[in-house]
Amino acid sequence: MARRPPRRYLSRRVDTREVRETFLIVCEGEQTEPNYFSSFRVPREIVTVHGCGANTVSLVRKALELHERDKYDQVWCVFDRDSFPLRNFNQALELAKQTSIRVAYSNEAFELWYLLHFNYYDAAMSRADYCNMLSKLLESKYRKNRDDMYDLLRSRQADAMRNAKRLLEQYNPSNPALDNPSTTVHLLVEELNRFIF
């Protein structure tokens, strides 16, 4: 009688869970940025998005306050250079750095991130230009606070990432308050994409 080969048991984990990081994203805008980041296909329990209506330094302080209440693995502030005094913008970046808060800034406005989904842009432009260009590219009137921008742009996200990185590389040394246009939104997007289901 032939002997059976010995049974091999595959090791398996019992009562284990995948460890996921938690994110706090505190946005300057009350709708545009929160609508975009809330649309990522990541588990709701790992991402908390707040639209504060605060700017630069006060936004970083708000993020610190929220982080003190509920600890998060990653804390991000999302804000624009806009027309805030240079000093305020730089002070916000410095405070964030000192407190391990990461920043997804845009100089001049968040809509630059949207534009980079379509083309590479390295010339400064006004906020009105951003909106006009987006209307043409989207073939419909762009309005702030849309809640469908993530879905509209998702298929072009790899292009936006490439364009944003290329844009930052042209500034050497970097001076975020003066580097117009520039954005680091892609850094936050990369982090969130690690958890997309």
C-alpha cells in the first residue's frame, strides 16, 4: 500500500486585523477641498475631513487642537497661498513643520491641482484664470464647491501627480510662498491612495 505524503498545513493568522493609519485632513475651504478629499474611496473610519474656513496659521492651530482631542497617525493641513501676507504663509509652514503636521498647499489656489490633471502649467495665473480654464477643459461651467470633482478627474490622477512633481522640481531652492504656480497636494493624494479599496 502506497503511503500518502505528509499533510502540509498552511500557517494562517487567527484574530488579526490589517493595521491602517488614520488621517486628519483640515482644510482652509469649507467645501471645495473637503468635497474632494471626502470622495476618495478609502474606508470612512480612517479619514476625518474638516473644512474650517480658517486660513494659514489659524488652520494649523486648529489641526493641532483637533489632533489633541483624537490622536491621528497623519495630520494634514490643506491651504492656498491666495493673497495672504507672505509672512503668514511662511509662518504656517514653519509651525506645521515644528509640530509634525504635513501640508498640502497650493500657490495660488487649490484649482491648480485640478488643472494639472489636464496639462502641465508653469506660468502664474489669477484665480479667475483657473476657473475659466477649468470650464473649458471640463466643457461645462466650473463652479467652486462642486462635489463631483474627484470622480470627474480620477482617471487623470496619474497625470496630475506627474505634473505636480515636475512643477516642484523646477524650484531650486524651493520657496513655497513665492513659487507660483506650485502645489504639494499630490503628496496627500499619494498617501490616501495607499488605502483605496
